[in-house]
Amino acid sequence: MSPPNVRDPSSSRFAPIARRDPRAVSPVAIVWPCPFPVDAYVAAGRGVEFPRPACPSCAGPLVFWSGYRRHVREAGRCLRIFVPRLRCGRCGVTHALLPAFVLAWRLDVAETVGAVIAEVASGACGVRPAAARAGVPHTTARGWVRRFGARAPELGVAFAALAVELGGDAVRPVADAGGFALAAIGAAFGAAAGLPGWLAVGVWRFASSVSGGSLIAANATSPWLMVGKRRFMPPVPPLPA
């Protein structure tokens, strides 16, 4: 049976801030645009060739620093995945490196959460039938939809701006904030899909990557990834043969 309330243990209380640098900020979950099926990621375990981005606290170099295992739920199955930690040699802060199918503090994979949100925000159906199709409890799905609705104005503006920066069309705000956010996410992904590797990631892993896993997190201060010389992380390190 799936654990009823499994949370992502990548919060700052699990990784103390380095005392050497008073400018160091709290650890964050770095989300990389992993395109692999969940089963393949689980089977590879520590053998995945994980990326090594710059430290989001100080832009210093990161090295792998142990890791932990956490649960994710996909299609009604609860699986344990390995999440590596990376430590910055400059500021000493450690960060969790989450695959994009994971949303911070959520058990279900991004595609499941996104499917429910898309159905409800587009007006296709209510929460209860969307939850039934996704195979998740109605109360769980209702929580996702409420958090998305609360963050919809912010999400709409952020993803609409990202769509334009990536060379896509501008998305005009509409009266329904949830519909606007949904359209903006789609437009940003459509623009990103023209860049190498992003099409295979899919829209909801893209949204997870861009939001630092905090798409529907409460009190989010997510490190929005951008393009050019900023931190728009390229996808697709290969799985081992």
C-alpha cells in the first residue's frame, strides 16, 4: 500500500548552511529536466549520469555529497528513487538534485499532478472525475487544484514572460487566472520544445524544472530558470548502458 503522506526530505532542515559564508542562502532543491521514464530511473539507481550544475547559492562548483531515497507514486505504484545531494566547495551548502518528474513535497509524479490540474483549469471537468481518472484521492487532487489556483496569477505572468524570452508568442491574460496560467505554461513549453532535448521532457516536467519543483508549493521562492547565460539547464544526460 502506498504511504499516505510521504514528503520530500530535501528541505533546508536536512542540510545546514555553511557558517563560513554569511551570504550563503538556504539550500534549495535543484530540479534537472530528466526525460527518463520513472521505471528506468528507479532501475538505474545511482548509475544515472546526473548533471552537476552551478551552486544556486553562490554559483560555485558542486560535487556529489551522498544522497537519500524518497518515495514517488506513479499509476498507483509507490516507488523509491535515489536523490543525490551536491555540496558547494565554495560556500559549503548542500542541495538535493531532484529529477523533473518529482514535485517538492508531493508524492505523485508531475505528470499525474499536471493531468488533474489541466483538466480542471481548462474546464473539462471537476476535481472528482479528474481525480478518479488519475487514480488519486479526491482530497489530494483538490489540494493540488487549490494550490495551483492560489499561485495562478504568479505562474501565468512568469511562464508568459518565459515564453516570450524563449522566442514564443505572447500570451494575453484572461479573466480566469487558472486558464491563463495553463495557457502560459503550454506556450512556454511550446517555445522550449524548439531547443535541443526539451520536447522529450514533456510539458509538466518542463514546468517542474522551470519552477524548481515548486509549481504548487506553498510559500514558494522558486529559482525560475531562464535562458542565455542564466540557469536554463539543458536536459538529457544518458542512462548507463
